[in-house]
Amino acid sequence: MRRHLVGTIALLMVASMVLGACGPKAPPDFTGRTITLYHFGDLSGPYAAITAPLVHGAEDAVAAVNAAGGIYGATLEIQFADTAGSIDEAVAAYDRFTGADDNILFMITYGSGEVEALAARFAEDKIVNITAGLSARGFYIDSGYTFGLGPIYPDQFGLVMQYLHDNWDTMKPEDAGDEIKLAYISWPTAFGQGALTSETRAFLEDLDIEVVVEEVYDLSPAADTTTAILNAQAAGANVIWTNTLAFGVSVILNDLNALGLRDQFVVATDNWGMDLATYAYMADPSYGVGLISAFPYLWWTDTENAGVQYAEGLFAANERPAGEHNVGYLLLVAGVDMAVQAITHAIDTVGWDNLNGEAVADALIDLSPFEALDGVLRPDYSGGSRSPHVSQIRMIQGGPDAFNILMDWTETPDLRPVE
């Protein structure tokens, strides 16, 4: 089944009659009932500027669903809690939400740390967690109800490294040798270290890619990565991977340029690193040119896509500031569409009285593979997977928004952890 948000709304409003054995049957009418989506994330800590567009994308998408009739007449409600980047606060928010509602269908989370901390709780309580925190551990270790809005970080890392391996003659810096020497320079957090696992180390070894240095730096826009870069240079590195976002990527690019070393390294990152938010922290926009990333969704410049057009309409109608025209807003509009599809399918399958998190999790699996928001996102939770396994690879080849495709949609390596 392939429905995007526009199609789902049209189906619920217009498609009206479902043919059954006894003739036409009217769709159910749940007018007056409410379905609550819960989410929590950092709006007052280090990730605040990144989380705000995610929250607003979810809010605008939910409002649009309700304006079009909700889900079979039922109204979506959204509740948010600010955790200020604290895992303890995330756990407390989870406890408050579950204490007030004994039949939660969905929670949306944004960070790897809270995903890992709560994975077992989501599974025990049978609450679906749709998340932007793409932690392999959070998805597969003591888990079961956590589903990603993108491929896990090891899969993204493996995809980009495979691409560089296969295209090294054309991608390598001018004075680099024939072998890829990798520096992993990232934050010391669950997110920052999320790509470098035993599975990815083995994968890199099979590709004859050597990790020559591992460095960490502060989770701060003012972080200094000079020492880490010089250590990478001394170790002979020619590729830098940073599993960060926004200012995490920018401080590396800023320092590389300040040191006059930018041309000595290919710089690559996870999907969150290639975003307009990254430009807010660059000393010069030209520093972004050449950045490579896994890119598991469409972008605002893919204007021929109906889902992108729909998100653009929501963004304009709600008068969101230009700084929020980034990946977070677009992806959460797609994420709400995914939630609407799953809830609708669960109702069709088990009925309203039996609607719960388990039914919604089953619906996500049963729908797979499918498209969210007309293919802006391509989820697939079949075969025991809890993350998509397709992505593009893009490179910045100009100013902001010039996120150009190096490799179109392809399957990622499967580097999920073995429990």
C-alpha cells in the first residue's frame, strides 16, 4: 500500500465507499474522538536550533491532517515536552506521558541518547517510537518498537565508505595515495559515536580502509577541532568522517580552512550533517563545497515531487522562518504522514476498540516497503528491519541547497548489530 499524506487525506474524505461482500460499506466515523501523538526533545539545550524545525514540522502536519478531517473523523492531538538535551529529562517525560495515558500509540523522539535509554521501555510497553535518532543499538539491542526515519548510522557510514572505495580514483584529494586512510572525528555522545561499531570496523577492514585515528571534540559551536585535524594529518588520513550535525560539521570545515588543509581531505558525514542548519555556523558558505553525505530522503529542491510541494505549502502557510527550511521540518511532515498511514491501516485491520501500539507496529511492518509523503521518505520495516535500507549519496557542489546527487537511490549495506 502506497499512500502519501495528500493521498491519505483524499482517501479518508473522498474514497468514502469500500466494497464488501454485502455491497458498498461506509467508512467508519470517529468524529469526536482523539488520537494523541507524543514527542519530546531539546528546545533549550545544545540541539535547540535543530529541534525547533522538527517540532514545527510535526505541528503543522498534524494541523493539516485535522483540517482535512483527521483520521476517519478522529482528531490528532500532539503533546511535546522539552528535555533540554538531558537523558534524565527524556526518561522523566516518558514517565509523565505513560502515567497519564495507558494506551499510547506513538511517540516521536529526536536523539540517539534517549532512543538507547528508552528502547527497552518502548518494547515492554508496546509503544511505537518513530525516531530521528538513528542509533543501531537503540533499534536492535533490547528493542523492537523503535523505527527510524532514516538508515541507522552504521549503514549510512558503510554506504559512503563503499562509494569512496569504488570511486577513489576520482574522489581522492590530489596528493592522496591509492589507499583510503580514515579519521573518525566526532562528538563523544551516543550520536557522535553511533557509526563506528564492530560491524562497521569489520566492513571497513574488508574494504581495506584503515581507521588511522579516532578523535572527539566538544558538543559546542565553539569547539576547537584543530588538534584532532592535525593528528589526522600526522597519521596520514585522507578522509574525515564526522557523525554530527550543523555546528558539529561546521567547526571541522572552519578549522580545516583556517589551517589551509581543506584540500587534503574528503569530508563526509551522516544525513543530518548536510543541511541548511550547517551553514548557520560556517565562517564562509563556500566551506561547505565538497561535503559528502548519505541522503535518505528528497530535498526541498526536488520541486517536481508532490510531497515536497505539499511540505512547501505548509511551510509557507504557517509563515515559518527561512532558517527552519531544513531537513527537520521536511522529514517530520513525512513522519506524520507515516504515522497517519500506519494508524489508518491499523484501524482498518483491528478496528478502533483494538487500536494500540502493537497494532500500529504491525501496520508499519505490513505496509512495508512503502512511501511517506509521496516518496520524500522510503520506509521499509520488513524482514525484521526497523530502519530504511535505501539512500542516495549527495555532495555540496555550490551554495546552500546545492545538494547534488552523486549516487541515486541504492541499497545500503546491512550493518545492524548482532544481539
